[in-house]
Amino acid sequence: MPTLVSAEKVLKHFPIGGGILTSKPTGWVRAVDGVSLSVEKGRTLGLVGESGSGKSTTGLLLLGLLKPSGGRIFFEGEPLEELLRRDPRRFRRRAQIVFQNPFASLNPRMTVKDIVGRGMKLHGLVESDRELDERVAALLSEVGLKEEHLNRYPHEFSGGQRQRIAIARALALNPEFIVLDEPTSALDVSVQAQILNLLKGLQRLRELSYLFISHNLAVVRHMSHEVAVMYLGKVMESAPKDSLFSDPLHPYTQALLKSIPKISFPPEDIEKKVIEGDIPSPVNPPSGCPFNPRCRRAVDICRAEMPDFREVMPGHWVACHLV
Amino acid sequence: MGSLLEVKDLATYFYTDEGIIKALDGVSFSIDEGEILGLVGETGCGKSVTATSIMGLIPSPPGRIVRGSILFNGRELLSLSERQMRSIRGREIAMIFQDPASSLNPVFRVGFQVAEAIWAHLKTPIREALLKAAELFGRVNIPDPLVAISRYPHQLSGGMKQRVMIAMALSLNPKLLIADEPTTALDVSIQAQILSLIKRLQRDYGSSVLLISHDLGVISTMAHRVAVMYSGLIVEEGRAEDLFQKPLHPYTQGLLAAIPRVDEDKSELAVIEGTIPDLTNPPAGCRFHPRCPWVMKICEAERPPLKAVEPKHKVACHAYAG
């Protein structure tokens, strides 16, 4: 499978402090700290992790919406930096995003037509207002909305419908790559299923590549072909979906999968499945492997050295000294 | 074991400019002593209104409990004065909420907030109450309890704040703990810690728990018995194993088919068509009928009663009549 987007040891460190009088930052938040991953054409890379693990920052970096502090990002083999310098608008057409909260990501003062059609107008993809109407109506029907919704405002829609509008907006410029940042986390289960099915259908029809960001492992399992697990700015494990879920190698992935409450009989003993401790702060991450303070199997080397991210089986990468 | 809480035909309405929102419209259930009852449902189905109705915390106006009864330990809560209710709230029925950050006062030390609750009910001297708070912090696995009591909420992580809330809820050894989405704002690994803590404490203290959650996995792991709510009504109720293994109501079945599972692959998710009804103008008859795959003529006209069709397994659906 050819690669569409890839990241090589990408870093993003945000400064802390450094106000008007003191220009020197007092520390750094290491939001993304050496991430390597790749999204294949027409496929979905699921990016899972708990809050503060750097998932969303990674998404923004791959879209060129944040400038990496180090490392390299490639889009169809070309350095992203290069593409953005040469023709940033052209790149925008190729890569889009859908955000978590459709109540915040749609401008309440714009009609659906303006929200979905704005990109096409700005990029000069439509000649007349009539053509714009037609194109927006076609997009709306593609995401399961109706033409009569064209002139309505976001507040007239439910959460699921708003997310459909956000998806139509992302599709408007005919992109190849879409970052889906927790697209169903704000929705109810029955609505979530509708949106997930829609996203899968669109991927098949339009051969889209997705970076699917979520904290929900079940949703990621359902949506992804490959999965990468992040913890504190680092990718701990990445593998094809089946091998990640049936044979997780990293102690963090194993513990995370275990700690999800499941529907089962007899009920699981949740008390036996707990990962102890809190998620450390990315301002002051533990030395060595970031998971070592919570890892039951940690040994001396885990506290001293960050393990390499190695391919231990075909396509199955893991960063752990013990694997 | 007898029932600790018996809710019968409870109806709570909100009188707004847009009309009367019938948030609860005849809800009945009971919780036995030492039992965890899971209450599941989607946004706006009335889970939280059920909790606030029991606590006597429905904002009025616009809200009002228009009919029904809430028997707690043999006493009718709906006939108590605000003063009498205040002595029950916190002491006999305690509650923890979804967002621990907005449940704690940001300008007071967390130990003081717990101590204050103890003092308010028992008039324990504040020094002693603080020591009691530290002891409770230890019990909910907050590291260094004597240091932790003098922290401010912003100095604690989300998981630690929720532990403080649990310590506060347990400080007076309540008979009933209402936990409204207690782990929804937390990360998976922290969620498991908090759930296991609630379970352990429930066992140690013998309290009953009303656990409200939209997450069926959480309910399956925690609850002895489960009630499923839809649009202000309970549509199905039964023992956890019966309800999850053999769901009867088409809504429960749809819900179970619609969630992706972490432990199995589903190629396509089943979809419940349509959206949750508007509570100002709910559909006549069975409120689920516009979305129901089994809909019959009678469903559009008559509301099905919640009745047992199997031992200890109740459902409100005309398909099970006769």
C-alpha cells in the first residue's frame, strides 16, 4: 500500500512562560516527542491515547497547521514544509480536518451553504452562485442531509447533523487526507453509529485516507486499518489493527485494553484491571520510558533509557525494552 | 433484602417558554440494600433528572415534581420540608457528579471542603473533622493524605479530584450513593481506578448505589441490576446478566448493536434510525415507536406498561403482550 502521509521523529515542544518582560521560557511542554507514523492511501490510521498524550497535536502537525520543532513530515513523498512554501492553498485542498465538538466548530452566524461552500468559493472552484448551490446540495446529500437545509443555521441542527455538516465542509475541496479528531466523542451511541458508518462509506467511495484520533479504543478498532498508541507524546506501539488488538505487545497497550469496562458475563473484576498511578505531566516527563512509573514490569533500564521504536514483527512496531 | 429506595410513577416537568418539558413521565424502580442499580440511556432521557429529583434538587421554577412518590427507607421524601431534606441530603443520600472540577470550590482547600461537610451534619470540631478527612483520603487511595488535605482543587488531577468527591460523599456513611456519570470526564486508566474504588467501598460500607452512565461497559462491569431509560421513561429493567445477554426491548437491542466493541470486530454498526424525541412534544403511545423496527398499530396509540415478562425482567413493549 503506498504511503500518503508520514512522520519521522517529529517533535513539537511548546514554551511555558516567557511573558512580556521575560522573553525566556521557563520550561517546555513536550506535547509530541519523537513521533513516527504513516498513513497509507485509502486507509485509516487510528491514533489512540489518553488526554495529554499528543494525539491532537500530531493531527495538527500532519496538516501543517502547526510547525514541528523537529523531525520531518512527508505528503506523498514530498516534504510538507516544501509543499507549504510552494503553494499553501493547494495543500489545503488536499488535507482537511473534522473536529470533536460540532457546537464549537461551526460558525453560528453562517448558513450551512456558507459553511460548506466557503472553501470552494475561496479556492475559485465554482463559477456561479447557482453552481455553488448545486455543489453544496450534492455534498449535503452525500452526508445524509437534505437540500432544504442549505439556508439553515447550525443551531437548527442536532449534534449528529452538525457533525454531518462539518464532514461536508471537509469534503468540499475534494481532499485526499482527512484528520478526524474525536469526531464522535460528543455524540450519543446511536448517533455515533450513524456517523461512523457514514465515514466508512465515504472512505470507500472517495478513497480517502484518514487519521482517526480517539480516546475510545472500541471506536478505533471499528474504524482503523492500522493503529498507533500514544502515551505522553510518544508512540508506544503501532501495528495492523488485528495484531494490535489480539496480540498487544507493549505493557501500556495491554493494560489499557484490559482496563476498559466491557459488556461480559460474568462481569469482569474491575479491581484486578487497574493501572495504578496518574498520567505524568508532559512538562516534566519521567526519565527513560514515559510509562515506567506505572509499569508493573519496569526494570532499571526502563528508568534510564527511552527504548527504541523497533519493528518486532512485520508491521508491528513497539517501544519497550522488554519486548 | 428489603428495598432501600422505591420510586413510583415519578413525573418531573419543566415549565419553560417553549412549552412543558416532560423530563420524567412516570418512572418507577427500586434499589435494594447493598445493591448497585445501573441507569443507562442517551442524552436527555432523564437519567440526571431522576437523580436530582431523588435529591430534592430540582430547580423550581421552572421544574416541578408533578406526581409520584419517592420512598427512602420507608419515608416519603416528597412530603419532607426543605429543612428535613437537608438533613438527609449528604448524610443519608450522597451524590457524586460527572465533572469533579466544577463540584469543588476552587478557593478552599480540599480537606477543608470535606471537613466542612462533616461539621455541617455532625457539628464535629473542625480540627477533628480535618483529621477525619485525612483518614477518608487514605481510604480512597489519595497518596499522602495529611499533605493532600491542604491542597487546592487546581493542584490535583481529575482522578484525584473525583477521589476527593467520593471521600466527601462517604464521609457520613450514606445509605445510598448516587453517582451521576462519575467517570465520564476521566481517562480510561483513571476510570478503572475510580470504578474499582466505588465497588470496593460499596462492598465495605454496604451502601446502595444508583450508578448513572451512558456507557454500557461501565454498567455491565458494575451493576447488579440495570434500568434502561428512553425519553423520560424506563423501557426495560432486569438483572445485569439477563438484560445484557437477552435484551428484550428493541431500543436496548438497538443500543447494544450500535456500539463498537473493543473485544470483537463488527463490520458494520447497526443504526437506530431517527433521533431522540423532543420532550416538549413526545410521540403518542410508545415514545420509541417512530424509530422502532417492530412498530405496530397499537404502539402509536397506547403507551405500553413496564411489566415482567420473565422472572425479574421487565419490559415496556407491546410486542411482549399476552
